[in-house]
Amino acid sequence: MFRRMIAASLAAWAAFALPAAAKDTYPTKPIRLIVPFAAGGSSDVLGRLVAEGIRPILGQPIIVENKPGAGGNIGGEMVAKADPDGYTLLLAAAGPTVINPHLYSTMSFDPAKDLAPISIIAREHNLMAVNAELPVKTLQEFIGYVGKNPGKLAYGSPGNGSPAHLAGELLKQRADLQMQHVPYRGSGPAVTDLAAGHIAVMIDNMPALLPQVQSGRVRAIAVPSDTRAKAMPDVPTFAEAGMPDYVVMAWKGVMAPAGTPPAIIGKVQKAIAQALQAPEMRKRLEDLGAEPAAGTSAAFAEQIQRETVWWGDLVKRTGATIE
């Protein structure tokens, strides 16, 4: 009888200890990083950079998968409903986490309840850029040109309800402009059409627009930030260009399914922080118009709460909705 009791106790201890041991040895297989937007955009670029940075620290391949659609909701849902074991992570952005709940009448997941913040990666400068053939070089020249051609110009965005869409609507309100909105399935195709002249202007994450600005096919006008971007120090802020209080910054981070063990979240968070300390990584981010911003999971959670309120207010002011 005593031996049976000992055996049962050992079995129970083993059942309890195995999950803890699994957390201590995490990761033991490749990790998927879901980017909820199309290839070539800011989220894709930064997602691949962070994957490259944390791979040698965690000791496992980080497989980046693009799952675009529904303003990031498809990729967000995939992660929200994945097993909370640390092997499916989300490259998080404002759209599917803090904006879409205010835009969509129904969503298949609740970002606030179904996703767990791990770490912010970077704050990104946005950039207002026009096709190089458009006869404007400043914000005031652009406003005057659109005023003389009401309804004839179109601005693009990565999709309905995206930060770029809302930034464009806010510009229209602030300057009393008449422009058409053309939504795309991601920043990549939108920027391609901007360079080709199919749309006139975009306000989007700088990493997505910078290559075309450098090629000369797109002209930088202003950054809607509180300071100039290190990647483009000659481009004025909106305030410097004559429109104060127009600040729309972007950010990227990493999240996991809710219920992921704190030990795993902590391990990934520390890996991100370590990767972002590397001078080469910091320089690559800054060259793209992003500011490295690793932090704790708790700080990231507080930021998400603040931005949920801020973007919700902007959605109300612009009147944007998606059924």
C-alpha cells in the first residue's frame, strides 16, 4: 500500500513538473511570427528584422508568415485562437489591436481579452509623400493644389480603417480638402501605385515609403511626428510645415495568445530587449524611420490601453466605420 502511495505521488509530481520543465526549455521547435499584413509593408519589414534578431537568442528558427486581410483581423484572429504555448506570436500594430474594435461592428476575437502583450519593438515615424510628378514640394503647396482640384486627387492606404486611412481623413478635415480614398491590401501595393502615379498621396509608415523616396519616384512632404525623423532629417514635421497638433505616430510590437505562461512571455520579452540593444539592429531600425523601444510587458499593456482610447476618439472624429 505504501509503495502504491509513493508511486501515485511520484506520478502526480511528474504531471505537475513536466509543464514547468517545458517552459524552462522553451523553445524546442520553430516559432511562427504572424504578420497580419501583406509582404513589403512596414509590419513585414520590422517583423523580419525582429525575427532575425531574436533567432540566435532563442536558438530556434522564427518563421515569418504574412496573413493579410480585414485590416489585420485575419492574422490577429489566427494568433488569438492559437494554442497559448509560445509557438505562435503576432507582429502587433495599432490596426488589429486598438483601432479595429472601434471600426468593426463585429469581430471574431477581442484583442483586449484574447491577446497578451509581450513587448513593443519600435515607435515609427509616419511620412506624408506624394508622387514625384505632382507639382508640389511643401504641405502648404499640396493643400493649395488640392483646393484648386477638389475631388480629383486620391490618397491611398493599406486598407479601410488602417492608421493611414484615418490619418488621411484627419488631414482632409483639418485642411478642408476633398480627396478620394483608395484602400489596398497592404502598404506594399499602395506604395507601388503611389510611385506609378495611380494615386497622388499617402500618409503611411516611413519604412514602407522610404525606398521609393530614395528612388526619386516619390517625394517626401512632412512627418506627422513631434520631432523630425533621424532617417530623413531634412523633412519637416507637420507643425513646422504649418499644421500644428497633427501627430500620428505608429508602433509595432509582439503579442501572444492570452493564457500563454508568464515564463514564456518573459523569455520572449527578454530576447527582444537583448536583440534591440545591438547597435547594428538599432541603426537598421533608425535608418527605416523607426525608434527602437523595447520595454516590459506591463508597460506595453498600459500603452495599448492608452492608445485604444486615443484611436477610438480619432475614429469618432473622422466618422470612419466598417461593416
